[in-house]
Amino acid sequence: MSELNEISRFEQKFTEEVIEVAAVIGASGVGAGRAGGDLLWHVSIPLIAWENLNRHEPVMKEELRLQWLADDKEFERKRDLLKANSVVRLQVRRGENSMMLVKVLETSYRDNELEEILQESLKPVYYHDEVLGQFELIKSVKIFERKISWTGEEGCLTFDWYEDHDKMKSALETAYALFKQEDEWSQKMKEYAAEELVELANDWLQDDEEAEFDEITKEIFIESMKLSTICVYPEGDFEVYYSDGDMFYGHSIIVCGNINGEFEAAEIAG
């Protein structure tokens, strides 16, 4: 597909009218992706409030995505131009739950009402659980997090923010089940990861000229794994991240499973 066709397809999602808006950019920075056949980056950044400056309408407090297409050069320029947690003035075209960026007019726009919304958004948000204690919201990724000790190892416990509080409670119930038998779960997770990945670790070992040993046994594999993060989800699902002890040159080891005792995958990432 040519760039012109790609641009045309993208712009069809938005109205023809160009309007001027002031907007509050949220806690996440610029993100971008490019599908296999695309030539241009699909770039976006979150907005948490905005107002139509052409019509002097009331401020809208809603989450939208500000989107645009860019080649490599344009992506680099606008990635540094638009910052998280700022008030900006823009020319845009409206779409469904999104806006298309036409032009950046000001990157430090003064508007008292929008500034108040920005300052309110910067305040910390906590979730208190009677069993596990207080979690803080990492706003850039909408994840609640707290430090934990798990079988004597220090790490983090996280769960996703949901508007539906029942989903968050369900995720925490997953954590309750894990911590109730943490020694057993920790051993099962590490043994499963070793079973699935020790052969791959030995393949990587062949390229390591400074290796301390000739073969990675399951025992060495398990000993090398160190807890990083436990992520819990509704309905008993979990992902546990471990540092790899350099078996995979610093990649994370991820174990995915459910508290019903089933493991879905052990893989490396990062």
C-alpha cells in the first residue's frame, strides 16, 4: 500500500472539519505502532480533558486518543514535542473516541480550568486492600502496584485498574490464593519454567564463551531465577516475572498460569 492510500484510509475515520482545541495530555507519553504492510507509524497520545476553542463550549472531561500518521522523521519530531502531563493547544479533526492531530499550536497553553484538571490528575491514587495493604496506581499504564516479600524474595505485586471494582477484587482473590501457599506455588512455577526452558537455556549457553559451567541443569536453572513481579488478574489468572540470572542475557522469564493449577506458558521476553 502506498503512503497516500494509507493516509486516505486513516483520515476517513475523522470528520473533515478542522477545529482548534485546548487539551490536557494524560500520564502516558507518545506511543506508536506499525502493522506489517504499513509504511507509516500510527502514533497516539492520551487526552484526559479538552475544550473546543472555536465554540467556547464547556470543558469535556473524557479520555480520548490523539492520533496521527508519521514517517520516521516526523515521528521523532512530534514524539519530543508533545509531553505527558501538559496542557496544549491544537488543530484537530474529530473521530469516535479520538482526534486526529492536524497541527500543534502551543505546547504550554495557559488555561485555568484545564490546569486544575491537570493538577488533580497528578495527585497519587491508592487502593487499600484489607489483606494485602495499600497499592499505588501507576497512571501511565493504569496498574496498581506495591512492594512485596514472596518466599523471602523482594518484588512487586500488581493488578490492573478497572472501572468495575469487582474485577479488581477478583484479581486480588487470585493473589490471596497464591500467597496462602506461596512456598508451594513458587516451587511449582520455577519447576515448570525449568522444564519448559532448560533446553533453550543450554542452546544459549553454547554461545557464551565466559560461561561458569558446561551445562545448565534444572537445579541450576531454578536457582538462577529471581522474583521480579507477580501480576494477578480476575478469574485466577496470573503472570510471574523473574530475572534470568543471565541465562538468556538479561531477558525476563515469564510464567503464566491459573490458580486452578494449570500452567499455560513459560517464555522469555524483554
